[in-house]
Amino acid sequence: MRFFRIIRQALLSDNKIKKYVTYAFGEIILVVIGILIALAINNINQEHNIRKKEKVYLEGLQKELETSKNKLQELIKINHANYEGAKRIVYFIENPDSLISEEQFSELIFNSLAFDIAFNPNNSLLNEMINSGSLKDISNNQLRVYLTNWISTLDDVAKQEVDLEKQREKVINILSGEEYSIKTIFDFNQGIKSQIDLPTSKITRSNLKILASPEFENNLIMFILSAFATEQNHYIPLQDELDRMIELITVELSK
């Protein structure tokens, strides 16, 4: 700067105004160029930091989504087994001449109704990104849209699961009536019975007469329909969404 100041003073002292203006203009251009270069370097550094942070996020999201996918696949199996077991019960309702033992019926009831259905995905990192505004750092627009819509999609799935649980409870409530015996169902399922240490009943009360109940059949069919809708309209599309997000992340990390 001192060098430039000496040149300016020399030009002014010699009354070389035109040369001074030209020099001053050139000096301004140099300063502007210097500022632009500094800004460019700063932008490059910022972009590098953002991409570095994005990679960390993508690696974390990939692990979360893979875990959620495994959970969903297991849940699909359980839900499918639930309504397939319930369909077997409907078969025996519609075919009263088919022989089914108390033990077989108890196993069918237990395997179809004992397990509630609720998808619990791993969303800790995604929630952190949304709350901190870091979702904007995801450069892939399609992936960012998927991640933005993921929470609302899960809310829709949760509503369907609530409906499924209500249908399940209606069937269980009929079995809980005084005409039937939940205890009999447990007596024929030694695994769960031994876990909670229930004594075996001295007299077995049969639940087979429930197969003649229209109320039981109606509610069981509603349960089957709700479970089937949960699988086809929610879980399978959700699994496709997970696959697509994982695929997009894999592509981004390979760049």
C-alpha cells in the first residue's frame, strides 16, 4: 500500500492528472479483483464444508433408512401372518364340518391376534436435520423431496395402524366375553404361558362355539381387510420409498 501511495504522490506532484486518474482506476480494479478472488476462495471453502457435512449426513441417513427398512420388512411378515391366520379361522367358520381341535383353534387365535402392529422407524438424524434447517444441504433435489415428505407419509401410516388396532381390539373384546376363555388360548400356547408363569386350568372351557357367532365373523373380516389394506396401501409403498431413498443416497455417496 505504501508503494501505491508513493506513486500517487509522485503523479500529483508532477501535475500528471490524467495518468493519476488512470492509475487510480487501475488500482480500484486491482482491489475489486482481489475482493472477488477472496470471495471466490471463501465460497469454495464454504461449498467444500457443506459437501463434507452433506456426506456425513448421507452416511448417517443411509444407516437409519437401512435399519428402518429391516424393521418394516419384519413388520410386513408379522402383519401378513396375522391376516393369513385370521383367514384360516374364517375358513373354519364357513366350513363347520371341517374338524378343528381346541388346540389348533387356540394357536390360530393367538398367532393372528397376539401381536400389535406399529412401525417405529429410526428418524433421529432426519429430525435433527429438519429442526436445524440442514435438510437444505442435501444437493439432490429428488432425495430432498423424499426426505421432506417422509414424516408426513409416516403420519398417514400411523393413522392406518390405529384403525388396524381398533379392528383387532374388537375381535379380542368378543373373546374376552364371559362366554369364552382367554385362559384356554394361553393354556394351549406353552411358550407364552411359561413366560408369564400361568397355572394350567383344571377344566378347559372351549372357544370353538365362537365360530358360530356372526359378530365374531364380521369383526374378524374387518380385521382382515384392515390388515390387508395396511400391507398393500401403506407398508409396501413405504418399502418402495425406502428403497428409492437408499438408492439415491448410494448414488450420491459414490460420486
